[in-house]
Amino acid sequence: MRKIGLLGGSFDPVHKGHIAMAKHALQQLHVDEVWFVLSEQTPLKDRKLTSYEDRRKMLELAFHKFAKFKVCDIEKGSKQKNYTIDTVKRLKKLHPTTEFYFLLGNDQVDQLDAWKGIDELQHLVQLCAFARNGKASKSPYKWQHLAMDAVAISSSDIRSGKLEHVDADVISYFCTKLLYDDILKTAMSTYRYEHSLSVATLCKELAHAHNLDEDLAYLMGYYHDINKEFKRISVEDSKRILHVLAPDLLKEKESIWHGFMGAYVCKKQLFLKNDTLCEAIAHHVLGNCHSNYAKILYIADKCDPLRDYDSSALIARSKENLHEGFRAVKKDQATYYGEEYNDGK
């Protein structure tokens, strides 16, 4: 008889704790496969989930190296809340000769009395729970104890920017698709966040005006100040990184560093590997890079409509001619700060 482990959840997003549970199930239960039962909706959660397709793609990215892990789509397309008992009954009907082991986190054991049809469910599948720090919860229901070191992470932590326990490909995916806005919000003040969205919108408008990639332009505007307030990488850690990678920047004010460090965060923490994006972010403070995308970001940052001066004429000029607009903005900035103007040629 085939033995299948079932790990249900919203996986919004999937993290290394989920993968560790599946690996331990293979080792301790000797199941043939572990199926990740991706929920369309979750009965005990009111938060609107990321799209099913995005969560499914992140699962595939997380375990593409594990041939015995599969995504189970039995709940896909459901218009109502899916309860484990109903899902298990459908699986048993589709796979009558399969023995199912339903995997639980230790915290879920404490909630079993709230599960629909739990008395029947415990006789349809073998309930298996992972103890937290070797301590198993007490429960009146029949379940098998599995051992696993605790992984101190939750999907809600990840959505707020704690990315240490997430596969790099998954991080790259959700940061590129901007699935979790709190990652940016937690890295900056409300003012800086609103500025970032405004700059991103203007970047997209400028890209549209010049037949460039609007999604890429929006993305670089969105992340351009990701380390402006040194929340993702501290000032002291930034000094150590700059000492190795860009020592000349240490001669500049700290406020100048955030372009380079923002690009560093994008590459090393968010796994955004697009060189054009990272180059534009690295040079957006001084405008000393002359790719079209770098010019767009420089213009959008300096001409953000939320700033306390009228930049509409400069924006209009930049939409008409990107290079002339860039030179005009640089000249305007030099005049404002009393610096010697360099037209960028």
C-alpha cells in the first residue's frame, strides 16, 4: 500500500520550516511522498491570501530539488472554505488504496477541538504532529509524535521582512512580484514608503514615454530607498561592507551611501539579480550612471511630485526627451545645492 504524507496550509509563503517538516516525515514515517495540500481558502484565517497561482509557484521553487515532494491541487478553485475532513474524504475516494498521514505543527494539536469532524478525521488518517523543542502537546485525539528541532519562523514574519528561513528563489519571486508590501514598509518610515511608491509610479510613466520596460522601472523605483534609513543593514555593518566593496564612498556623507547599500540589499537579501535595476539603484543619489534606466530613476527621485517644490516642467521635459530632461534635472539639483554643474557628458 502506498503511503503519503499530507502537509496542508496556505503556504503564504512557504518557508524552510515547511520543507523541514516534509523531510522529517519522509525519514520518520517512511512515506513514499509528501503532498503539500495548498488551500484556496483557510477556515481559521480571515486574511486575504496571495493568489493560488503565486503560492503554488513558490512551493515549486522551494522544493524543485526534492522529487518526492508534490503540490496537491485538490482544493484549487473552491469557492468556499475547505475543511480538512472534507479534503481527506475526497482524497480517500480518489486514492482508496493509499494510506494517508496528516502532518501537523505542534501548535495545531492545541486547536484540534475546533476542527470540523475531528472525531471522524482521526480514524480516516494517521495524525502526526511535530513536537516543539521536544515537548509534545497533550490532546485527547489520537496522533503520532514526530521529532524535529524547532524553526522559529512563521509566514507572517516573512511577510514582514524576516527572510532568513526562506529559499532564495522564493524570496526573489515574491520580491519581484511585490507580493508582500510589509517588506518595504518595515524597512522605512511612512513618509519614505509613500515617497518610494510615488517614485515607482513616476519611473513607470517615464519608461512608458520612452518605450522601456515599465515593470522593471516600477521595481527600481519601489526599492530605491530600501536601505535609506539603514534598517535592513545598519550604519556600522554598511561601513564594513563599503570598506571592502566601495572604500571611496566612505569619504562621502552617510546619506550618500544608501544608493550603493540599497543595491546591495536588493542583490544579497532580496535576490533581485537584475543588473540594470541594481545599477540604477546604486547610482540614483548622485546620478553618475548614464543608462536609460538609471536616468529615469534619478529623475523620478529628484522630481517626485510629493516633494515640496513644483517639478512638473522637469517631468514633462523628461517625458519628451529623456537625456535633455536628465541634464536639466542635474543642473537644477546643482543650482539648488550650490554645486558645480556637470552635464553628464
